[in-house]
Amino acid sequence: MKKLIPAGVLLLVLAAAALFFLKLRRYLPEAPRGAELAPAETIFFAQLPNLRRSALRFPQTSLYKIWQEPEMQAFLEKPRQKVPWMRLWQAKCDQIARVAPGEVFVAVTSIEGPAATFVAGFSFAGDPADAEALLAEPRAEFKRHWPAGKSDISGYKGRDIETFTYAQGELASCFNGRWFFLANDLALLRATLDRAENPAGALAGSLAGNPIFQQASAPLGTALDAMLYGQLTSLTDRLGSLAAASGRAMEAGQIAAFKKNQAIAAGAKIDGTQLRDTIFILSPGTAPQEPLPRNTLAFSGAQTLLYFATGAATLLQLPDSLGLWSGLLPGFAAKEEALAAEGLKWKDLERTFGPELGSMVDWPDEASVPTLLVMLEVRDRERARRFVETLTAGGIGNPGWTRQQKGGVATFQAPLEGFPFVQPTIALSGEFALFGLNSAVVTGALSRLPSGNGGLRAMPAFSEASRLVSEPTAAFGYLDSQKLFDHAYGILRPFITMSLAFSPDTGSYIDAGKLPSAGAVSKHLSPSVLSQSTAKNGTLIESAGTLTFDQLLLASIGWGVAAALPTAQNFLSPAASPSAPADPQLPPSPQNPDLPTAPPAPVPASAQSAEPAEHK
């Protein structure tokens, strides 16, 4: 299988993840200990606190219900039998299930030197012999990469520690009851073993007893399914040292600003049918802010699938002049001169517009593509009018935007020819400035303004999703996942079907006629919501939904990479270049033991038509 379209990859990965969790459901969960085993000086910590508990939670999620849909099971039937990595994954899942891993953690204690110093470990409930078998393959693979390395066994308080010394350093590993530990520092491994044997004094000298870790992780809540922690102070010191070594020392103000953020912690949790992400940036001294009013919600409607609002101050903090940028950006130097003639500077944008900036994507049922609207509150209507009129005025060889005035709203339309469905439009009312890619979008949004509390605010799904996160003070996002999937999949499904049907590689593994319908998936999708708030001593970012905003972003990146991978492989492949010479037939030699000693014998025609038994 050389090429597989991203849609198929996404569905197969979903099936593989479901299979992994189902294999672990029969084991009981246990209390996590990773933070107690990691040393207090840990600067990066990653943890899966309890895989067996996660396996019990996963069947409650909407993702699992999608996987259980009869249409999805029918679609996955052929890949399970034909896709090589699916068969390998199922075999590996069976092996992991016999080990029954519980908790997994990695702690990095130093980033000085050529390699980071770390200790890692996992607990298990299965047979130790199965755990040994699971580790045998990666151990053998590592030793194959470093054939000159030396293995040794040393004793420590009744335990056997296996060490492997190679050119880049040393690895030490040890089984301790139902735990396996690995570190690239022998002293660090021994200290971890000591903490594992002393649960009563676990907090002393451990990450769990570190006040910075406690403050950063507390807002994440309890019973997480995944956790990340990073101490930013050490990273800032490291960056300062690297900058000084390169001759570009950081200013004292920059270092102080960086050091204000002491740590960052992130947690993920399966919460009933929903998934939940929480991120907290620890910044002592930060004061709570007033809730974000989300006044731009007034422009939303029943067809709104994406809404995002944030404070405009950061985006509008500009200098008096853009300097060199004005010369690099076409027409900006002339616009800057025109603003100066009106007594305006770029810096005046901050006191002209705000405090809220909103954006919105609508996708009407009858439309083939979505529409975009950007909304900005107005502080000073007169100055806002002068800004808009100056920036939309024409110049030499550049016609200005047409202006209309109706009902107290000034509308400006760009003179864009040749694009009947795209006509950038700005509308300026007493309270808001709106920008859309065509006049119909802007006009439709303005018509919803008098209702005030209509649109998304009146929809039960929006209200229920908003209650899943804290009251926002800095940013808020809402995505109607069901509406997005129905529209996007409805458009893409015919192309996916054709791609599968006409791809000889992919068609061998995936049945194009069994792609699940949009409704089979979208009926399980709930809205995703995002909230960013400035709380006491830090910034809290929360997201919840069938997939969270963070997970959707990662999935989008993965989708893009998967879509671009075949093209990149073809571009980088020597065979793709017509000028690339053919590989020469090298004679057999001791340095090439795998090369054939003679050309392969011709295959009879009768044998060519025969199908191998394993493919029948």
C-alpha cells in the first residue's frame, strides 16, 4: 500500500485506537504514582496516569459510538483483513493487553549537554514474562543500532539493574515488582527506585512535592487521562545562555517577561461522552479580569458553524509608523502618508476600535462554500469613519471603494472585477465595523443586529456547550462539529469514493462502496467549545467537545501532512526524476551479501496467473 487518502487514514486510526482501549477494559485501574517517582527538579513531565481507567471510560465516548456504527464496522471489515499495519497493530494490541499497562510517565531533569537527562517508567498488571517479551524487540533493535555497545548487570538493594554503555552515553533499566524503569543516568534510576520503595515519604524530594508543580497542575482537576508539565524558568535560563553564546544576548526586560511565566501544565480527560482539555500557564501576580461580553454574538445566526471572539487590544497595538514594513507591503507607504494627512497614526487604531474582535463562519444549507465575517467593536465612531475612508480611498492607478449610506450605516465595497461571488465589503455602524468577502454576508449580519440576543445565544446546543467551560475573559470559541462534518463530508465523499475506486493501491485495501454516510457519523458529534480566562496567578484555557479545539487543530495538521505525503514522496523519489540514472546491477561481494548471485529465473506464464494462497 503506497498511497492512502487522508480520510481512510483517519478512520483506520480511529479503529486502531478503539481496539487498543478495548483490549485493556478487563483490568482494574490503580492510583497513579508518576509525580511521586519523578524528582523535584523535573523540568518536563509527561504522564498517562491510568490506561486501564481510560479503557473503561472510552466506550462511553461519542468517538466509540461512531466506531460501533454498523456502517463504520462494514467499512473497516476489509482493512482489518488486508491492511498490513492493521494486522500488525492487532497483534501488538494483543501483546500489550497481556502486559496490561497501567501508568506511563517520562520525566526530563536536565537539558544541559548533548542529550537530555530523563527517567521513564510504566506499571503493569500482567505476567512479568509478557512484559519482558514486549521489551525484547525494542532492546534488540537498539543494540543493533549500537553494535559496539556493552551490556552489564549490577546489583542495587536486591535488584538487578541492566546497563548498556554506548558512544552517546548509558542506558540503565530495572524491573521493580510491577514497574519497569528506564533512565540514561544510573544515579537517577537508583533515586527513582528508592522513591518507589518509600510511598510514605514520596513527596519529599519528588515532583509531587514541588510547589510550582502543585500550583500549575491544580487547575487541571483530578482523574486525568493524560498530563503534560513544563517548568518554563529553566527553559528561559537555557534560552538566555544560548542567546548570549550566539552574541545576541536578550534584554533584561525580555528575560523578566519570560520568567513571569513559571510553568505550564496541560491535562486531557474523558468526561462522559465528551473529551476535555485544560491548559494552565502559571504566572504569579496575575489578576483576574472582567468576563468577555461577546457582544459580537449578536451577528450570529442559525447557519453559524464557527464563532470566535477575543480582545482586540493585542492585535491593534501598533507603532506610530510601520517603518520598513510600509515600503515592503504594496501601497502601505501611500496609505501611511494619507493617514498622516488626516492626523492619524497606526497607533490610533487601539483607541479607535475594540475592546472586542469577533470572527464568524456561516455555511447555509443551500451554499456550496462557507462565508467569513470579521466584526470589530468601535470606540470612537468619528475616528473610525476617517480611518475607513482613508484606507479605502483610491490612488494613482487604483480606484477607490464605492461608498453608500443607509440607515446610519456606511458601506464600502471594493472595486474587484472578474470575481462575481467575491466583493470585499466593509460596513461601519455606530457600534461595530464589519468586514466580509461579499456584500450579502455583511448585509445579512447587519439584519440580525436589532434582535440583540438572537442567533447562537438562543440555541440550546450553544448554551449547553458554553457551560462546559469557565466564563471567558480573554477568548471564546464555538464550533458546530455536526454542521461542519455534514457539509464538508457531503462535498468530499464523492471525490473520496472516486479516488478509492480508481486507485489500484488503495482499492486493494478499502472498499469505496462502503464509506459510511455522513449521518452515521455526524449524529454522534457535539459542539466543541473553547474558553480562555485570566485567573488568579495565571491563564486558564479550557476546551471540550466530541473533539476539543486542540485535538481538531492536531487532526487538521495530520490531515494536511497525510494529504501532502504522497506528493512529497513522489517529488523526493529518485524514480520520479527523468534524469535520475537507473540503479546499477552490482556484482555480489562480501560487502553486499544480500545481493543476488544471478538474475532471477523467468517465471512461467501459468505461474504468473496464479494467485498466492494467502491472498485467496
